[in-house]
Amino acid sequence: MTHTDVLVIGAGPSGTIAAAIIKKAGYNVTIVEKLHFPRFVIGESLLPRCMEALDEAGFLEAVKAKGFQEKFGAKFVMTNNDICDFNFNEKHSVGYDWTWQVPRADFDKTLADECEKMGIEVLYDSEVTDIKINDDESSVTEVKMADGSTQYFQAKFIVDGSGFGRVIPRMFGLEKDSNLPSRQTLFTHYIDKNRDKVAQEPNRITVYVYNHNTWVWCIPFSNGVTSLGFVGFPDFFSTLTGTAEENIKYLVQSHPELNERFGDCEMAFEPMELKSWSATTDKFYGKGFVLTGNVTEFLDPMFSSGVTLASVSAQNAAHLVIKKLQKEAVDWETEYMQPCMQGVNVFRTFVMGWYDGDLHTIFFSKNQNEDMRKQICSVLAGYVWDDTNPFVRNHQKQVKTLAKFIKETASENATI
Ligand SMILES: Cc1cc2nc3c(=O)[nH]c(=O)nc-3n(C[C@H](O)[C@H](O)[C@H](O)COP(=O)(O)OP(=O)(O)OC[C@H]3O[C@@H](n4cnc5c(N)ncnc54)[C@H](O)[C@@H]3O)c2cc1C
């Protein structure tokens, strides 16, 4: 039996950020990670708000030193060439106005290496297979180790940052259906040899919009590779009958702008398909454990909220675990679950507003109100806990009312 203060499941951003903050407070932390790092994971476009969590964890300098592509905004391009471009330095909230676009294999390994430098043990190729929580909230976790042996870890507290592994929700029956419909993606990394020729700005995510159901992410990295992914309902993909590689080539060729840039480029790997990623959990905490990152809730790739919600939940969870270890009372419902849900719900409104067309109406309207644009920009930068922003405070009402106003004004003008 190995003893540790805190056992963290998963070495993704939520696991490593929580581990580092708890370690900095003077506690022993062990991370158990199922895979060998570096490992591929999708989720490459960060939001400025996650910089605050990376900073508190002590990771910023190490990430800066990697020279990842800096990101300053998000640009939305319709097939008729209407453009809506947000620069994070125009946002309403105080805070970071830039971040990075990262190949996650390299980014996540950088964070995990920093944890090791701080004295956190990171056990790779090791899978959590069972957890028993004792009456005093301590726990015993069974781990299948890299050498095939089984080892047991006694911990005072567990942080579950296992992403789509969803270890504790699956083990303890906490899984719940998401209220978002199932969507699908086909994506790859292109060796982006035409990037300079077609004068694309690498310093932002570009979202190519077919309609409010179907869109493409284009995320350039500093190493000359660009991540390109098509997202839509399963119907959109069901008409494609080739291999994944043939299908993505076909989709690129059918879009003039993408074809000009990627039509003759090599792919760095066989395109991958993913579907039905939205997932949620009944409760983000329980006796002896807290859930962070994707284990809590994952919405949708639109607006790139995943790593930011993962980082901020890990940051908040770490503070509360430290309080708990210091024998202070913690009200997990109000101090953890509610703030997590606030962030998730603001992004849920934006994701739903995107797919029901309201945000198209707003983003591509001709006469935009400057203050509201700044407030929307703040949400897109991940500042979804800033209650001075009406698009945070009254997110649903603001989006609905603004879209309705724009539509009504447009139809009145058309009548005149
Ligand atoms: C199509 C798509 C596109 C996306 N695009 C973006 C984007 O542009 N920007 C963005 O911010 N987010 C994006 N995301 C979301 C992003 O991928 C996740 O939100 C983010 O990776 C969550 O981080 P995490 O630390 O919670 O989990 P992860 O990064 O998934 O890490 C979890 C770790 O836990 C480990 N693990 C699992 N089970 C076990 C076990 N039993 N024992 C030990 N270890 C285990 C896994 O191996 C993994 O390394 C996207 C998601 C999808 C589906």
C-alpha cells in the first residue's frame, strides 16, 4: 500500500493543474495516468481565461518556452464570405487577452513534466481499476501498473480528471445524459505548406461556417501544421461513402477556400472520427472525491470551451481540496458545483444559440452595438464568471433578446 495525500486520476490539463496547485500548498500528490505520454488528444484551441489557471499552477513559463502559436482571437467566415472577427483585446472583462493554439500531445506532456519537476509522482501506463471510499473519506485505489502488477494507493482525497474515461461517474453510477443532441466530427492535421501563400492569419482560430449545423475548425500551430476538423450532425457525414481520408479530401475539395489552402497538402495522420461527445454527471463531488474537467460536463467543440472549463474547475477544486486537508469546512455545492455550472451554463447558451441560429444572426449582423460586441467577446475569451457582463449574468435572455431585436429590425427595414 502506497500512501499519498491526494491521488489524481489523469494527466490532462485538469489533472496536472489540480495536482500542481495542491503540491504547491505542501501536500504529496500522485498522478495515475492510463496512457503513455506524449499522447494524442483533441482540444487544441485554448481561451485566454485558462492562462490564469496555468499561471497559478506555475506552468506559464514552461509553456511559453515551447513557442506554441499565440492566439489573439476567433474569426467566423460564412460561405458567402461574410466575416465576423473577434479580437480578445476588445473584450469587456479584465484579464488575459491572448492564449495559445497547441498540439495537445506536446502541451499536456509539458504540464506533466512540470509536475514531475515539482516532485509529483506521475505514473504513466497505469490505469485506475477500482476505488473504495472509507467512512473517514480516505480511499484505497486499485491501479493496474505499467508492469502488469496491481498496486493499491491510500489517499486522503481523490481528484478525478480522467476526461472521457469518466472513471468515478462510471464506477459510482453518477452518469447523466446531456441535453445536447449527438454531433460528429472528422478531423486531421495538415502539413500547411500554403499557409503564407494564402495569407491566412495563424494567430486565431478560423471557423468556416456552412450553416448553423455544419462548420469547420482551422487551428494553425507554430510548427507549420494546422488542425482541420469538420463538425455536423450524423446526417451530414452519412452521405459520405469513402474512407476517412477520401471523405476529408472530398470535403476540403468542395470548399473553395479550404481547397486552395489544403487541397494539395499532406496529412500528418489518418483522419479520425468522433461522435456523441456531450456528457454530464449528476454531482461533481462526493465523499472523498471531486471531479474536474471533462468528467464534470463536456458540451461541444464550438467556442473551444473544454480546456478552459477543465483548467478553471481544476483550479477551484484544488483550493477546496487544500481547505479540506487543512480540516476547514467546505460546502461543495455552493463553493464548487455552482461556479462550475455557471461556466458550463453560459457556454451551453452560446453553443445552443450557435446551433439554433441566434448567434449567426448576432455575429453577422451589419450594425453591431460596440458594448455588446465586447461583452460577447468576453464570453468567447472564457470570462464566463464575470457577473458585470450581461451576457454572463443573463446569458439566455441577452442572446435571445438581441437576436430577436436584430431579426425584427431587419424585417422592418425590408418592409420600408
Ligand atoms: C471534437 C472535439 C474538439 C475539441 N476542441 C477543443 C478546443 O478547440 N479547445 C478546447 O479547449 N477544448 C476542445 N475540446 C475539449 C477538450 O478535448 C477537453 O475538454 C479537454 O481535453 C479536457 O481536459 P481534461 O483534463 O478534463 O481531460 P483529458 O485531457 O481527456 O485527460 C484525461 C486523462 O485521463 C486519463 N485516464 C482516463 N481513464 C483513466 C483511468 N482509468 N486511469 C488513469 N487515467 C485515466 C486519460 O488517458 C487522459 O490522459 C474538444 C473536444 C472534442 C470532442
